[in-house]
Amino acid sequence: MTDSVNDGAVMRASDADRDRVAAVLGEALATGRLTSVEHADRLEAAYTAKTVGELVPITHDLPDIAADARPALVEQQTVNAVFSKVIRKGRWVASRHTRLNATFGALIMDLSDAILPGREITIEADARFSKMIIRVPENAHVIDEGASMFGKRNVSGGSGGDGPLIRVTGRSMFAKVIVARGVTDWNLA
């Protein structure tokens, strides 16, 4: 017979296991239990872990968050800009699925300092008669699955780093949607 503790130590970790650890680390960073350097180091260790046993020490000194107690914002959130300008930047917690709606307005979302809840997030960018700018981390891989009609869609694909995968979906009509890494004329400074 084998010991069940040892079985868990050698069992291969799944993406869901790594994402649960990333959620605990994100919560610990947001509540001040970890510094940004500790968070980055532990997050890297979580996503390179091959077994469940390698994941255990990463969060051993942090409180666990149950799946049903996890804030809904970690899973999904919506940001609307209707006849207005909305800017989200700095240190904030992004969601696995973020829906951006801009109608006759401007929406600027800066993910470069945001806490990402996993290795893959989806941004649904719907813009009508608007301007939408999404700044992604330097090492992010970006996949564009969106469409545009009578507008401009400029999505920068990736840098070859080992960063998160950001999937951009949605539609734009008579609008401009830009997804890039650097600050240009975005009023983000």
C-alpha cells in the first residue's frame, strides 16, 4: 500500500491546480500578506510546478480561499463606458473573463500592473462609436479573436516571453480598438 500523502506529492498538477494556487497568491498580494516580489516569485514557481507536491509549499503560510468563497470578480467582471471616459490602471485585480463595453465613449484598461488570476484570461472588447485601449504586460502573448466593422482594430500579438496568454474577443463597430504594450498617446502617464 502507498501512503496517500506521498501519492499527492507525486501526482501531476493540472492547470486548475495551478490556477487555484494563483488565486490564493493574488488574494494574498491584494490583502498585503505578500510583497509584489514574493508574489512574482511564488507565481512563477506555481506555473512551473509539475506535481501537486511542488504546489503545497508555495501557499503553506497563506490562508486558503475556498472555491465558493472566491470573489466573483476573480471569475468575471464588466467595465462600462457609456458617453464617458473610464480608465482602469495601477494595481487592481483582473478577472479570468473581463467584459469591456464602450458606447460613445473611451475605455482605457492597463493590465501592466494588474494582478492576473491565472495564466490565461479573456477580454471581451465590445466598442460602438468609441475608442478602447488595452495595455498588456510586456511578456504577454495576445490572441485576437475579435472582429471590426467600419473601424480600426490594432492588436499586437506577442513578444515571445513566458507571460500570460490574453485572448481578445468581441466586436467593434465605428470604433477603434488598440491592444499593445507601450504607452503612446493614451493619456496613461
